[in-house]
Amino acid sequence: MQLFSNLLRKFTALKGSKGSELDERLLRVKGLCFSKNEADAFSNPSLITCLNNNGINDLIVTGIFIEGCVTATVEGALARDFAVTVVEDAVAGATDLSKEAALTKLATTDILILSSEQIFESDNDKGEI
């Protein structure tokens, strides 16, 4: 199944490819980076261990393929009782229409969907940024 999915994406965002590089503007906490071999980031047990060991309960999710990996990761987080916020202008889809459809579907689950501006405003109100 993963090979078929990779084929449909033309093998973009695979480890070591240009599409898998992190944006230099991202702040990496403690330099941590967790790779994955499945759509759900929680398929990597090291991610779960790190979140649990650091008492992290609330996740802000962004990503490249909302129709697949982003949605799978959100579902994985919810299954593990994490509170989830998806940043609507920090996710991408195959098309604008499919992105909107995926966001609409996610909106029916127990998550927040906010813009990056709303995220930064919320953090500024708490004095965190």
C-alpha cells in the first residue's frame, strides 16, 4: 500500500528527497526529528515516547498531504487522547478542492481547525512567543 501511495505522489517527500527537507524557518525543539514509514506519524514509537515523557498533551499539526498523512496523524493522535489543532493554512493537499474537503471532514472530529494567525494570537495572549 505504501509503495502505491508513494507512486501516486511521484515519490515526493521521501526520506532524503528534496520534498522531505524541513523548512529552515521551523523551530526544531531540541533538534528532534521523527521519521515515519507509514502515513500516521504515530507509527514511530519514538514520537509517542517523547511526547509522553515530556508531558505533551496538545498537538498543533501541519503537513504536506492532508488527504493522507495529515489526516492519518490526526486520527492517530485522537486515538491516543491528544488534543489536536490543525493549522488550516499550514497544510497542503493535492488540489485546493481536496484540501478543503479534507478539512471539512476533519472538522467533524474532536479537533480545532485554526489559521496560523489565530495560533500566533493565542500564543501571544499567553505570553509564549
